[in-house]
Amino acid sequence: MSKINIIGVYSDEDVFADAVQKIKDSGIVIKNVFMPFPVHRVFHILGLETRLPVMTFIYGVIGVGITFAFLFWTSVVNYPLKFGGKPLNSLSFIIIMFVMTIFVATLLTFMTFFIRQKIGPGKKAVMIDPRSIDDKFLIVIGKDPSMKKEEIDRITSLIKQTGAEEINERPEPEDFKEEND
Amino acid sequence: MDKQVTLSSRFKILTVVLILIGVAALVTGAFTDSPRFWANLLLNNYYFLTVAIGATFWLAIQYVSGSGWSAGFLRIPMAMGTFIPVAAITMLPILFGAGHIYHWAHHDALLDPVIAHKAPYLNMPFFVARYILFFAAWILIALLLLRYSRKEDEKGGLDYFHKAQFLSKVYIFVLAVSFSLSAFDWIMSIDVHWFSTIFAVRNFAMAFFHGTVIVTLIVIILNKLGYLPFLNPSHLRDFSKYILVLSMIWTYMWFAQYILIWYANIPEETVYYLPRTKGEFKPFFYAELIINFLIPFIPLLSGKLGSRIKILVPICIALIIGQWIDLYQQIFPGTIHHFKIGFIEVGSFIGFLGLFSLVVGWSLSRTPLIPRRHPYLKECTEHQRV
């Protein structure tokens, strides 16, 4: 069963942000928004917040821990070899730990992002409207089968009032994630 | 909006009392322990000079990057820039007493082959010439930036903004050369046999770091006093981002200098770190790193904590002490050779703090606090960030 969405297409970021504010204030549930570039005001209005930086921090801690454990095990526990008069457990670890922290955190963050968004190299992009990566701003409102005609009319007229260029109704693409964060 | 800062008589009396404490401390030093007098004079002068330089550099960055969020606060670094001429005067005794601080300025220093080799650069006439040149450049540009901003208040338009933008670019280039050489002149030449090529960058990072910290602190204080009513958590978050990033840059430079010397283990270089890491100065070696790196870094990783005044103010105050420790570590092992902290150190710092507050407060009270015709002012007063 495929769901139908009402899609409002805007071409100006300020008009779009005002529209999102107005539509949200009128009590209509906004399912999703798509923008060619991030508009902070829209995130603010919709209360969208990403937890990705928290994961990056955790990955960083894991990276630094694993790297230190590896260095400690190789150069202190398993094969202690003095060179240059330096202590075994020494400052020379720090640069490797620093670089590995960045490496592990970046790589795992990317992987988390790819998995959560179900994207990856070679996969065909699933888009509700390809123009959203060009110059159009989209607002997506789910059309419930239980909705009355008046309600749908109210939504479409509101989208039109707030300055939308066009209003489309489209089935949701297969394999499409509702939450986009 | 056009509120002007008025200095309360309590503030004036307090700063004058602080200055008197400083004078008392320096006089005590001059008569009881003259090397410490000279070392403290250099430390405190350089401390507040770097703060002023760092703040004006921060100002230049705001102009060059075309930042809107900070437009309403620009008068504060401008006021801090007016301390540079004062520092030029209070630092004058060092020119006359250079022999007490710098080994190379002794009359018999040229017997030392290393110093004789460096003599074409490190000699008194050239030293004085550089002093005059650097201060002249900094004072000229810092005061010109203030003047442009005042003119902008009167006339409006974009002319003065573009002029200030251009001058800021010039200032950044001028600082890159002049501040590096001044750090070599005034601080690195204390340990005249030793040199480090990253020394200037490390000092520059320190100046930028702590200049920004003091700007943040003054903004918060003015807000608490009822000025700058538009200050909101988003501004504070941007200030805390500056502090976070600069703490990392400072640590990076500090560590780059340390680890290369530690790793190469060349006696000419390690001699610098020997008293600092093994001797009496060891506690300060760790305190420096903890205060200047861990204290701002860990809490400010979370942007939410950084937008709270109750978190940001203690961090700023800790960093004021942190910079003092940083400079103490750079100056005292080479001049005094012993770990000494007493009334002379604390008192003279308090005295210079009073002088700095008085000068900055006075120049804040001379101009309207908000550059009301700055083109980005509206962006600043309505700055909101998720």
C-alpha cells in the first residue's frame, strides 16, 4: 500500500520558512521538509535536532581508547623495546592517538549516517522530487485516507496562500524513510 | 540603543586602589628584589599588551569575515585596542633596563660566541627601533579602526565599513610579521641561546585566545550591568565556540613545540624545558596545560553548556589565571631561575589589571557602546541559531 503525500514547492528560502511557520501554527502535521541547503530557521521551527554529534563524540572516545590500548600492548606489554632513551609508555603515543581519534570518529560517523539514511555508494537516490537538490524547497504533508475533503482543501489552500509555486500529490517512493534527521 | 557606558565612582576608586597596590608591589620589588621587579614588569606589560592585540585581531577577523553576529560588540575590542598606546608607555622602562632582563643586552655579552653570532639582530639600537616601529603600527591601525567606526556612526553608509575591512586585512598581515618578531624580541630572547621556530605562532595563538576570552568577559559584564540588552544565548554560544577552538589551537601549538623538542632530544633545545618540567616549575607546567586546555575544552564541547553565563564566566576567569601561568612559565625560569610567587607577583598583576580596566572602561565611556550604523547591526541584535 502506498501512501499519498501533498507536496508544496517553494522557490525562496524566506517564503519557505514563513510558510513552514504558518502551516505548523495552524495545527497541520508536517511530515518532512526538503531543502537544497540547510535553512536554520526551519530546523528551529520544526524542532529538528540531530543526535549525530553525540555519536561522533562517543566514537572519538572509543577511537582514543582502542588506539591507546593497541599502542600500550604493542610497545609496553608484548614487545618492550627501549629506543632513544624514551620511556616505554610515552608522549610519542599522543600524535598517533590524536590522528586515530579523528580517523575513527569520522569514518564511523559517516557509516552511521549512511546506515541511518539508507544511502551508500552505488545506490540510486530516492527522492520525492529531484528539484529539491536543485533550487526548490519542498514541504511534505501526509495525506491520511481518513482525512475529509474539507481538511485536504484547507491544507492545499494554506500551502497556496503561503506562496507555493505548485502543489503536487504523489505517492511516497518505496523504501523511503519518514524521519529525516 | 544609544546608551553610553558611564563609569561609576566606585569603579574608578576601585581601579585606582588596584593601581596603587600594583605600584606598591613594584616599588617593593624594585628595592628588595630587583630581578623580580623587571621580570614582573615585563610579564604584566606583555600580558595586557597581548590581550589588547588579541582583541584587536579578533576585531579584524570580524571585519574580514563579514560576521554579522558580533556587530554590536565591536566597540569592546576597539576600546581594548586603546590600551596599546598605554602599554607602549608602561613598557618603556624595559628599554632602559634591558640589561636586567636580557642576557644579550649585558655589556660583556658579546664575549659569548652564540650571542655575538646573533648580535646583528639582537642589539640595543635595533631593539629600540623595532619597539617603536611595532608599537607605531599597532597604535595607528587600532586607533584608525576605532576612528572609522565612529565616523560610520555619524555618516552611515558602507564607505567606512569597506575601509575598515581593508584596514583589517592590512592589520592581519602587519600583525603576522610584527607580533612574531616582538615575541622573539621580548620573550624568546630571554633564553638567548635557545630558539624555537614555532614560538611566535604559539604566542600569537595565546594572544588571540586570551584576547577573545577578555572580550567575552567584558561583554557578559556589560550585559549584567544593563548594557547590550540584546545579548542572548546564541551570541554566547558563538563566543564559546571561539574559546573552544582557540583553546585547541593554543594547545596544538604548545604541544607541537614541546613534543618536537622532547622527541629530538637535542641538548641545546631541551635546556629550555629542563627547569620547566623537572625543576621547581614542574607544578606550573601541568597547571598551564590543564587550565588552558582541559578547563575550556571539556565543558565547551557541549554547545548548550557554552551558552550559559554561569559556565562561561568561571572558564573565562580560569583562563585569565591560565595566561598568567603561561607567561610566568615563559619568563621566570629564564630571568629569576627560581619558583617565586609573592606579593610582588600578585600585587603587580592586580595593579596592571586595574590600569587595564581603567583604560578600557574610560575608552568605552567615551564612545557610544553600540556602533548604531554598522551595516550588520540588525543581524547581530536578532541573531538566533539553533
